Amino acid sequence: MPKATKKKYKLKTYKAAAKRFRVTGTGKIVRTKGGKSHLRRRKSARVKAQLSNMLIVDTPGEIRRIKRLAPYLKRYKANPPG
């Protein structure tokens, strides 16, 4: 008879966090800046170019929160399921 195994539960991903953050190859969490979608006529070209840069999330508390909200972020970076 096979040994009874305890069922492992899947964790739900907070989809808003999964869409906002990415994991680099070295495991760092990066994010984009807000303010790119509309009302861009009043912004200078320099500011609009700076909004395209990715920022590294380096605060320990923020990293912990993002990992809790999106637990499978690193695992499915290249090939998300579904």
C-alpha cells in the first residue's frame, strides 16, 4: 500500500502584483514607473524617456511583500501557465 501523503496546497497569485513586477535572471525584482499611460503632453521628452527605465526593488520589506503576493513569479518567468 502506498504511503499516505499530505496534500500540498497551491497559493493564489495576486494578479496585479504579477503584472507589475518581473524577476531578472539573477533573481532581482524589477518594476516600471507609473505615469506613462496618459497626460503625457505636458511632460518633457527627458521625463518620458526616464519613465521607460526599469527600477530594481531593493527595500527588504517590499521584496518580502512582492514575494508573498506573487509566489510563483520566478518559476514561470519565461513560460507562464494558461
